[in-house]
Amino acid sequence: MSTAPSRVIETTIGLEIHVELATSSKMFCGCEVAFAGEPNTRTCPVCLGLPGSLPVVNERALEHTIRIARALNCDVASHSFFARKNYFYPDMPKNYQISQYERPLGAGGVLEITGDFPTRRVGITRVHLEEDTGGSLHVGGSGRIADSEYSLEDFNRAGTPLVEIVTEPDIKSADEARAFVTELRAIVEALGVSDVRMEEGSLRVDANISVRNAGETEHGAKVEVKNMNSIRSVGRALEYEEGRQRAALVSGDMPVQETRHFDEKAGTTSPMRTKEYAFDYRYFPDPDLVPFEPSDTWIASIERAMPELPVHKRSRLAEQYGLRPADIGILTTSTAIAEWFEEAASAYDGPAQKVANWIIADLFGLCNEAGIPLTECKIAPRQLAGLVRLVDSGSISGKQAKQVLGGMFATGDDAALIAEKEGLEQLSDAGELSSVVDEVIAENPDAADKVRAGQMNTVGFLVGRVMRKTKGQANPKLVTDLLTQKLAP
Amino acid sequence: MTAGSGPPSGDGLVWRTATELARLLASGELSSVELTGALIERSDAVDPGINAYLHRTDELALEAAGAADARRSRGEAASPFDGVPVAYKDIFVTRGVPTTCGSKILEGWVPPYDATVVERCHGAGLPMLGKTNLDQFAMGSSTENSGFFPSRNPWDTGRVPGGSSGGSAAAVAAGAVPWAWGTDTGGSVRQPGGLCGLVGAKPTYGRISRYGMIAFASSLDQASPLTRSVEDAAALMAIAAGHDPCDSTSIPSPAENYLDGIDGGIEGLRFGIIKEFTGEGSQPGVRARVDDAYTRLEKLGGTLQEVSMPSFQHGIPAYYLIAPAEASSNLARFDGVRYGSRVAGDTNIVTMNSMTRDEGFGAEVKRRIMIGTYALSAGFYDAYYGKAQRVRTLIIQDLRRAYESVDLIVCPTSPTTAFKLGERTDDPLAMYLSDVYTVPFNLSGNPAVSVPCGLSSDDGLPVGLQIVAKTLDEKTMFRAAYAFEKDLGFAGSPEGRPRL
Amino acid sequence: MDIDSGTVDYVARLARLALSDEEREQMRAELSDILEHAGRIRALDLDGVEPTSHPVRLLNVARPDEVRPSLSQEEALACAPAAENGRFKVPRIIEEA
Ligand SMILES: [Mg+2]
Ligand SMILES: [Zn+2]
């Protein structure tokens, strides 16, 4: 996108994130919370909105919401209540959503995010609890709502507890937005309160984005971007939208307030049909429910039972294992990965950074290719530690180890077994190597002389020759030792 | 009033109270099947004239009666009232039995579950005789707003039985069922009780579960019995009262036995008479009867004193904002998607919803939905709904203050006796104003009972006295009503029943 | 308190009620009357008074997170005005008209 040279344009982004809680039962009834399944098999009078039915709050959903609120450094409301948000939609059985309005459970939080940008503190406006809607299937036309002939409603999802998290407009770029969602996802996952699977809709992100010339005090027209179904698409959609709005601002064709749909394939956003008038939700306290005044002791007991949050895990990993900061970031994107790493590290006596290197540089690649998460690969953490030990002992070379890892990934066998099966024993016999080293010295007299004259960086060249002669099977450390001995001045 | 000797039958039987019938069933003088049969016969005879029922369940009732008799013969009665039939206002959801709430919009709906009240009455062995008529969604004071037909007052079939629980009141008053359930949101049980010469008793809000009771105004609705005696009202209330985990607003303490000490008399009880209820606009015959009642209370050893309730003048405005506001949201679910009727089903969702609701709801329902939607809409919330919720606080405070110096409050149930069908249908506001004596106690949640205090001298129709107790003090309320009823001798006497 | 016909239309649309012209005019007159009466409390000065949404004050009512049996698909759809493939069928979904 072209930008006029002398012009500084600021981007402002606020996020609204919905997290489906992984409780056993729904928010206000005993129906099971589960993904997929035959339509309308997990409904009851309450979540179908049958006349006469009444909601009763799921206590664990409250606890989970308080966990999220506290993890985002929010204050937990001393007095909170549920309200009805009234609007008609066929996927909403009562034609109102039980939500929170005036008094959300959590408010006034902050989340610090880091990345290739100055550390950013993003304000958390509110964290509240509400119920999810059912799902619509649009029949006819392209399958999108706009040109469908009719729709079919399934209420299995209706009434699933949903936490809504709203940020202040503190986010300044698509990169930061991506980092925010990544961090939030890691937090929610660490808390164990949701599956946080964006593709399945258990974590849903909407964004408000606007641009303005630096120095202006008013925000530009707010554009709401919808349909971002992965962290990657949050980045792509907002990058696109940022560029589009910047170009519009520069050309003088000011962006307008609207809702835009992100097209995953095209990587672009396009306007959705806009509402004729602002919704008038007629919020009022739900007379079927009573207020909540969580006691300090209850909140404290929830806090005590909170697992380690990613931010704490990161500083602990730095201190305990001395890992590089960038690697810590990668290893803490999910609790499962961090756990996997820690298990491998504890099965290994040397510097944990070596284990981390293997995970990040090699194992992740294999997992990506296979399209599975680390936790589902056949290699157990202690087996990776075994591989690293095998390299350390000189039994196999680093290069051979990569081959062994491939075998382990395919079979789940131990490293030693695979090395043996594939004949990957490193040449570590000094006697055997000695003659090869002698040959190489004879073939490269100039280089040998340089080493004898004290030019030690030429040793590497000779080591390379030995490795080539042995087809990579020689133990490079042993070769270096032999060369330095033989060519001592 | 005594059980009499020899097996009672026919006419005598249908006028008995539930308590008397329970004794006959317990002694084996009467079987539930006989009783149920007699009531079915009575219903066949009188219902065409009063239109009390929307749906009769004769077969189910006889079946349940047979089961009750079998239990009794094994000595395993489910409760002291095992086998005494009951009817439900068609606002209570009944599994496998059509439930319409008096509205065309729910025609054809067969609920897959029972209301808690129904479940508890089934548990006590009460055969269900049917579902009674009501003003659509309980919105009205005459049953003329039923989506099907108006019910008629057994005392004068040219007049309304009151409402919204008019079908239940008409059925009990006509001898078609010994007792019945209604619901009281702004007086909907006390007022028809008063107009039909019956006892109508509203418990403390939260005392009886609202689960399965189709909501009109959630913060006001309470299930309430309509009976021929105070004792019956206390007994039926006790069957359903008590905590229900399915209703978040259900009071968690166990219910008391309201019959315990009901005959303790009223010597020394202090009765408050509301200064602001001057009787202006009341029918002279009603005022005379109520004044007599006050005198009788004094004669029985009670004392009278004036209490001031300045907030009560705002009761009607507050009620007619809060109830429609809650109703507008509660009734949003009737949209033609999941149950009930549907109109214009092949257009688009907005047209389908709007046409279904326009055709399915009656005028009064639409009027209240409109008022409520308006009162909650952006910009008006604070001025209307917010204000009304604050008036509610004032009403509660006034009552709390009054109860520092009195034990009970007494006032008329309604300003008039039963009015003629069609007399007030053109003026909704006038209809609303007739709830002036009942709505404050829905706003405050206090228990209140209407007990017959004789017939008005100007038209010979029944008049009700309202007795209001402190929150959760149903026992004192029933005790006073019982003493009054006994002393008056109206209930159970030939004068106390309509010539139908 | 006079309600104009634009307000009646707006409220009817929020409430999803397809009122006929006749109904609309009658509704306008009646709403004006009722709100005139109800509106008397608008003038009250109730600043220090807390609103009451429940007549009996209860707090912290919740249930344990336990699964209870659901209805079968057949039971759920038993009274549906229209259904297809185990789902409730509705006409084309459009935004507010
Ligand atoms: Mg939300
Ligand atoms: Zn459910």
C-alpha cells in the first residue's frame, strides 16, 4: 500500500473475544456441553426456551469466568447480575440472550503483550458471562445467509456458557492484535477453562479497527471485522484492513463506519449488509435470576487453585532452564507444549536449551508436516532426551540424529534402536579414525602447514575433509582432537 | 359443614370442601373414582353455561382416581388429599396435555414436561380434571381476553368471573372441582376469588416454584390456590410450597405447615387499615361489607389501627410499567419457530415472526408488549422502568414500616363486585385501575388472601376481604382468615354458593 | 404523553408485531393514555432510592455443574411448525426489515 511520505498514520484496534467454556453442562440447564453430534439431541425445556422453563446458573461457569477475569488482572465485581439482551434471531430460543451489561463479573484489567514491537499494555474493559446461541444451516443458493432459501436451526450449542472479553482500543497494529489473541489463547488454555479451538468456534474474535492521522484526537470511523477463524486470519484480516483504510485516508476517500467480512481465501475484507438502525437491545436485569456477590474468600480460593499463567511460566523457564527468550515464547504458546518440553528437559542432564533446540528446529517441522500437535506425536518427551544423550555421547552425529528423529517420529521407537537398525553408528574409534586423519593430512599439506603455524581456523577445513571421507560417520569432536594432536607445532 | 352420615352423593358431594372430601376418602365412605365421576358429571352439566375449562382430562382423572383408590386400599395414601381432584389454570405446563396459556399462539402445543406445582400435586395424588380458561397470558381481570371464549360467573352468567384465573374460579364456584390452581401477578387469583365468593390465596413471592408456569411478569407471578375454604387454601398451598432448585427465585427454606394452629383465633392481632385507600370509587355495597368485616375482626378480639402507605398511589403506574416490560421480553419466545402456530411460513423470518405474533396474540397482549417494549427502549428505561423499580422499593419500605405496628393489613379485594361481560373491554385503563387494591402486594411480594365477606346489598354478588401478612407469615394470614370465615358462616352455607 | 405513529412503528418493529393500520392508530391512542397515567411517576424525585428487581432478596443462587438427561430429537421437534433433517426449519433469515 502506498502512503504519502510525510504522513504518519495511526491504527487503533479493539478486540471483542468470545470464549466457549468447557463446562460439563450448559450455562443454565443440565444439557451436556459437547461439540458436533446429531442436531437437537442436547436440548431441554430450558435451552429450547420452552414456555414455563427457567434458568439456573452453572456455578462452574461463574468460577471459570472469575479465573479468566483474574488472569487478565481484572477486578472481580462485588455485586454483579445477569441482564436480558433483547433481539429476535431464530438461533436464539428465547429471543433474548442472558448476558451481563451494567455489572460484568470482571472489569478494569490489563494484559501486557510482547513481540517485534514495544511492549504494549492492553486495557481489558470487561469480562462477562453469557449464553451462546444455536447454529443455523443455510439451505439453497451459495450456502451463505444472503442468498439462501431457508435455514435450519440446531440448538445443541444454545446455552453453552460463553465468556465475552472486550479490550480497550489500545492495540496499534495487526501484529499486536495477533500477539494479543495468541497470549489470550495461551492464558485461557493454561486455565483449563476452554478448548480454545478457533476453527470449531470455541474462541471467536471480532475486531474494531480505525485509522487516523497522527496528532488527531478523534478516532477514525470504526470498522468491525468479522469471520476471522484462526490467529493467522486475525493477522491477515487486520493487515489487509489496515492497508485498505490507510490508502483510503491518504486518497481522501475516508473509511466509513461499517461491518466487514473477512474472506479467508481471497485474504480481503468486504462490506456486510449494514443494519438500517442501531439495535435497541432493551437491557434489563433478568427477573428469573438473582444477583451475585462473590465473597472474598471464594475469589481467593479460586485464585489459589489457578494454574501457572503463561507470563509466569515464561519467567520461570528463563530462570530454571536458561532458555533464549524467543524460544521461551515459542514453547509457551500452549500449556501442552510447555509441559512436553519440561518433561523432556527433566529427563535430560545437560543444558535444556539443547532439548528446546530439537523441539523447535526439528520436531515442530515434523509435526507440521504431519498436521498433528506435538502432544499427539509418537515420540515421548523422554525419548527425545534419549536422542540428545546419544548425540552427546558421540554414538551418532548431529546429522545422523536428524535421520534417527525421523524414524522415531514414524515408529515411536527409542533413538538407540533406530540408530542400530539403520546402522547409524558414529565412527568413534580413535584407531580407525587415526589412519583416515593421516590420509587427509597427507593429501592437504598446505592446510596442515597452516595449522602447524598456529592458524587454528584451518582445522575446520581439515575436519570437513575427514567427515567427507567417512561419509559423515566420524565423530567430529574426536577428529578435531586427533588433528590438533597430530599437527601440534 | 360436617361430613354427614351415610355415603354422600350427587349435589351434596360437589359442594364439599377438599378437606371434607379428604376425610370421606380416608374413612372409605367415598372412593376417588366415585368422586371424580361425580365431578365429571357436574362439569358436563354446568360447564356449557360458564365455560370454565379449555381442556378437560376426564380419562386421565379417572385413571389417577383409580390409582389413588388402590393406594388408599393398601393404606399407602400419597398424602391426606390423595384422590381429591384438582384443576389447573392453563398457564401451568402439563406433560402430554395441551397447554395454551389461553392464546391461539400456543394452539397445538403439547409440553414435554410438568410444572413443579403440577408435579407436586401429582405426587400428593391429586387427579387432574382439566386445564382452565384464563385471560391470554394472564393479562386481564375478566377472562374476556381469553383467545378462545370468555368464562362466566356462576353467580350471574351475564357477568365476568374476574381474571385472569377466571376459569379456575368459575369451576370451583360452580361445584365442578373442589379446588383449583390459579396464578396471581397483580391480583389474578384474589380478584376472581372475591368476585366468585371463594378464597384466593397468594403466597409470599418465591414460596411456590414458578418452574413450568408460563411467565407473564417473572418478578410478580405466583401460583395461588382458589378454594371454597381457608383451610383448603392453606392445604393446597402447602402441597406445592417449598424450595425448588429449578427456580432461582425460589426461597430456600422449607415451607411451613399452614394448617398447624390455623384455628388459633385472632385475639390480640393488630389489623392495619390503609389510610390512602379511602374507598373513593368503590361500590357502596362493597364498602358496607368490608366495613362490617372490620367490625367483625374487632369483635373477634382483633384491634384496628390506621396505617399510612403514601407510596401506594403509585402502585398502579409502577405495576403497569414493570409487568408489561417483563412480559414484552418473556413473550418474545412465541415466534413461530419451535412450537405453537405459524403464519406466513414461507416468506422471510421477520415477516413470519411478525405475522405469527400479530395473529396469535390478542389485543391486550399486544398492547402490553408495546407498552413494555417502549418502557425498556433506549432513552426511556430510566424514566419508566427504572422509576417503577424505585417506586417498588418505596412500597416495600412503607409496608415494612407499617408492620412494625400491625400484624396484618386489611382492605377490600376489589372496588366492585363482578361486572357485566363487555362492560369494561373498551377502556383498558379503567380495567387496570380496578387492580388498585391488589397490585401493591405483588410489587412487594407479601402474602395476601381474599376471603369472602358476604354479598353486596346492591346487587347480591360476593365481596372479598383482603388480608395481607408480612413476608413469609402465611400462617398468621390463614389464622385470621380462618377465624373470620368461621365467624361469618358464609362459606359452606346455602347463601355462600351460587344458584346455578 | 402523546405517542406519535413513528414511535408506534418503531416499537412494533422491535417487538415483531405486524400491526394493521387500524391497530396502529388504536394502539397509538391507547399507549398515549396508558403512558400518560403510568408516566405520573416520571416526575418523582427518587434519586436516593435503590431500584428493586426482586421482591424477596436472594443472592448467589447457582447449581452444580452436572449433566442431566436431554430431550430426544423427536421430543425436541415434536411441536415444531416445520422441521427438516432433525432441525427446525425457518424461512429465509434477513436483517431487520
Ligand atoms: Mg456477546
Ligand atoms: Zn438444556
